[in-house]
Amino acid sequence: MSRIDRLFELVQILRRSRRAMTGREIAEALEVSLRTIYRDCASLQAMGVPVEGEAGVGYVMRRGYDLPPLAFTREEAEAVLAGLRMLGRTGDGALIGAAAKAESKLVVARQVAGDAEDPRRLVSQAGAPGARMDVLRTVRDAVDKEIEIDARYRDRNGRVTRRRLRPLCLIYYPDATVLAAWCELRHSFRHFRVDWFEEIAPTSESFADAGKTLREQWRTLEGWSPDYPGAIGHG
């Protein structure tokens, strides 16, 4: 186990413990020497981590402490950074902005994984969906708040219809963001490419009481799984 990984695990052990732990207990948990634990606890204290105690007495983590920007192993850091950059493909400005802020906080991840612009780890934005930011924001808010939306939608054949939808969830594909919804016009579950909405507006009608049930029915009928292909944008 590397020193970075060991310090991370040490913080986790102290956060989980409801009492002070002796250095020997921690050393046994991490399978290292007592001297190493004394040295690691001193290092954490020097970095500002609120580890209280001292050698020969015991150590405790001050309550309410959460990890600072963030301590990952190399592979964990690569996974997080790649995932954050993949959000750029959604076209959702709010998510892209949040991802950029999150990436800027990964101080330790950068130290572990190396330069954030390492040319061996690139994410292409080619072919990303071109949905309007205001449409994405309206759809995402409606999903979260469980309110119905009125929409004007152009399907893959160019036909335009007006719909009243109960938006249930967003599905992010590499080349499209898809809304799964209950459609009042078709009286069934339907899928809509978000970039094919021509107009969209929230209503004052809530379906919060039925939202969980509708999502469960959709998952069952569609056989949802992480590799679910769906019927992208059939409306």
C-alpha cells in the first residue's frame, strides 16, 4: 500500500471509530509498524487534518470532519477525472460547470494521477449532443421537481407534435441525452431526444405522488439495466 493510500485509509478508520484508538490498534488494522502510525498521524496533523491525540495516548478524529479535496488512489483518480470530463458530452451547462468545479477540487487526485492534461488520458467531445442549454435545464428541473411539461417535439421523421409529459428520468448516451417520460398523448411511456424538443415549458401540475410508481413501472416494462439501449427518441 502506498503512503497516499495508507493516509487515506487512516483517515477513514478514525472517522468510522466512535472512540479514541491506540496507535497499536491502528497499526494492526493497516498492517504496519507502530512507528509508521506515529509518523503518519503527525503528518496528517501537519496538513491540518483534525487528528487529536498523541503517541502513547491514542488518536481520535474531530466529529464532523470530512475529507478535504480529495484523496484517491491512482486508478480511482483516473476514473473520477474521466467521468467528470465525459459530462462535457451531455451539453448540460449546469452539469458541465459543476464537473469543472469538482475537478478543480481534486488536488490530491492530480498529485496521484499526474497532470490533468496527461495526453494518455483524453476524452473527445466529438459527436456530443447539441441540445439547447435552456431546454436541458428545464427538463432536468422538471424531472427533479416531478412536474409535468408541455412540449413541441420533432421526431426522427420530421413530424411535429405537441405533448404533455410526466418526465421521469434522463438517460445520458455518448451521442444523445434522452428523456424517459409518461406521455399523455400516447398514454404510454415514451423516449424523447432532448435536442429534438423545439419548445418546452414547465406547468404547475405536479405528479409527485405518482412519480416513484411510474419510474418503477417504466424500469420494469423497459427492462432497464446499465447497458440498456432504449428506443432513442421514438416519441
